[in-house]
Amino acid sequence: MYPSKEDKEKLFKKHGKSEKDTGSAEGQIALFTSRIEHLSAHLKKNIHDYNTERSLVKLVGKRRSLLDYLMKKDIVRYREIIKELGLRK
């Protein structure tokens, strides 16, 4: 299920500048990561759900491009978000 409004505000408050700051790269990466985790859990139960698999691949690509942007723009912020979310390349 897509995160509720309260869940998104918590994510943006923790990883963005404020709970209303939905445009920061860190906030969007955190949101994509939570959605990716949810879709991965769904696909473990429903292995033949190819539409969800396609959505998951698209989300991973979007997150990767945001991470690449952040790495070029500010390597310190990139390293912080990678450490906070437990991501690796």
C-alpha cells in the first residue's frame, strides 16, 4: 500500500528539511525506498505479478538517478542518505 499522509510527513521530516519539504532529493529517495521495500515484500508472496515487478524496476531506476544526481551535486549529502537508509551501490 502507498504510504499514508502521516507516514510521508514523518519520512520527509526525518530525511528532508521539514515535513512539508517534499521536493528535496533526500526526501524523495527515502519515499522511493519505503515504496521499494513494500513492493519487494509483495513480490516475495506473488512471484507472477509482473505489473508490480515492472513498477519496482521503474522505482529503482528513479531512485538510482536521484542518487546519481545527489552524488554529483553534493557528495556529503549522498553519503549521509546512503548511511541512513542502509543503501549500497
